[in-house]
Amino acid sequence: MELLSNLISMDDPSATIALGGFIIGLIFGYVVFRTNFCTMGSLSDIVSFGDYRRFRSWLLAGAVAIIGAQILYYSEILQLDQSIYLSPNFNWFGNIFGGLLFGFGMAYAGGCATRNLVRVGGGDLRSLFVLAIIGMFAYITIGGIIGPLRAELQQSTLIDLSNANLQTQGLDVVLASIFGFDKYIGTIVITIILTGAIIYYCFRDPQFRSSPNHILAGIFVGLCVVLGWALTGLAYDELADKPQIPTSLTMVRPTGDTFEYFRRFTADIIPNFGVATVLGTLIGAFIAAKQAGKFKLTTFADTEDTLRNMFGASLMGIGGVFALGCTIGQGITGISTLAVGSMLAMISIIVGGIAGIKYMESRL
């Protein structure tokens, strides 16, 4: 009862963020399960069948998120430059190396962190195990045994863009600096060109145009990211004792945080935005699975299946931290900020995923 009363107390920004995050996660999990939205699946469709519909759905989600995030930014609802994605510290090595690791790992684990979370909602106990490994290796990489190596690698390869008088690593800011035009004009131009190109690429394909399922998946997933930005943007207070920076959907670090939340529940019963969205996604997927009559408890087929998933999950946990996100966290949320690092991470995840699929096929 205390948890419920705290969550519905709108005087507490952290409670508002937790409740809002849970609702956003609920919608997100439901949509992802019902539409079979899956980045790993989209790459597998391309490699195995030449089917680009799910891939276009992912890109469409990114375009919707870009438009929504930039509208929020121009409406002064969201301070995008306060997010982790637009830091002037350009983590190019982490974005590339982490993205490749994450992509390769999700091929071995049969899906990214989001897909495995949704599968848990459908009764897949293998995915619960995968998520536990992802969370564990994420924490190991943040501040555990891999932490010092990660910090050293990132510090030695980091490029401080502020030395070039760039306040952020946004593509709009970089191009405005190069060509000498106003930053706001640059944002509008880049947003129109980038989203226009993505939308044209998606809808020029007759198979995609004739698939409402894939179109709706892209639109609703993108809108969930926009809602996350709006919620945390409105709640952001830089003068607060513990300001919560603007953020939106991402799954690797929050997966680890969720396990930690259960361990420390009595110390802080109100979950942060990431944990709330993870819990909401899980329950949303469960509702969708039960509604569709697809809830079924499943587990590993054999030892080889277990080891393969463990290997893939460990790579995703490490890679997701290096890259500062996953297929959702960088591929949609990060992209919506126009961050160059997010674009590098997204491309690297795609390359890593395709490499993982082809390597597994060669072994078979």
C-alpha cells in the first residue's frame, strides 16, 4: 500500500516518472509482442529471406522518434542536450566496439534485450536466464572486474568535441559548425532530410506499404520513445538534489538495475524510469501473450542451447554498456537526439548482428 500511495503522489517527480514509465513500458511490451517487432528478427529476415519489412519497421520507429523528440526540444519541453547521448565527449570506440559486440551477441541469444524481455512475458524461461546474464555482465562492465579496462579504453579513445567549440555531438551541431549556419536551422534541415529519407525508404517498398502490422509497429514503438522523452523532460529539474536527466527507452542497463531494485527494494521502493519501463514491458507482453493465447512455459533444448544463449547474453551485457545502449536505447532513443555516436552504434549493431548470423550459419 505504501508503494501504491507513493506512486500516485504527483507531488513527487520520481513517483510520477515511475508510474509514467511503467505505463509506457506496458504499451511498449504489448505492441512489441503483438506485432512481433524485433531488430534481430529483422536482420535474420534479410539474410535468410530477403525480407526487409521488419527492418523498415525499426527504421520507421526511429524516424517517428526523431520527429517527436525534436518537436519536444523546440517546444522547450525537453532539454535534449542534457541527455547522455549528446555529451561532447565523443565515445567513438565504445559506440563501434560495443555495437559490434552487442549485435554479434544478440544473434547468439536469438534476440536483443528487448526481445528477450518480451519473451519472458510470453513464458520463455530461457529469456529470463538470458536477461539475468545480460544484467550481470552489464554491472560487471560498469563497475566490476571489466570496469577498469572499459574506463581505460574509453578514456584513451575519447574525443572531447568541446575543444572544437562543439557543445554536443549532435549531427545538426556538427554540420552547423562546418558550414557556418545557425544551429536551429541545422536541426530543422537535418531532421527533415533524415526522416524524409527514412520514410521514403520505408514506404517505397510495396510489401511494407501493404503490411499494416509492420507500419503500426514502427509508429507505436517510436511514439513510446517520444512519450518517454516527454515524461522525463517535463520532470527534469537541474536544481533538484538528485536531478534525473532526460531519457527514454533503453534496456541493457535497466535490466541490471531491475535485479538490483529487487535486491534493495526496502531501501528505495520507488523504481527509476528504466526499471519501471522494464517491469511495464514484461507485464505488457504477458497481457498480450495471454490475450493471444500464446503464453507457454518453455526452457532450453539442451546444453549447447544453454551455452549459446549464455555466450550471446554476456556479449550483449558488455557491448550494451560500451555502446551506451542497445537496439532500442541507441537504435531509436539515441538516434532521436541526432547524436553521431548513436548512429555509429546503430550501424555497428547491424554489422555485428549480420556477422553473428552468418557465422552461426557457417558453423551449421
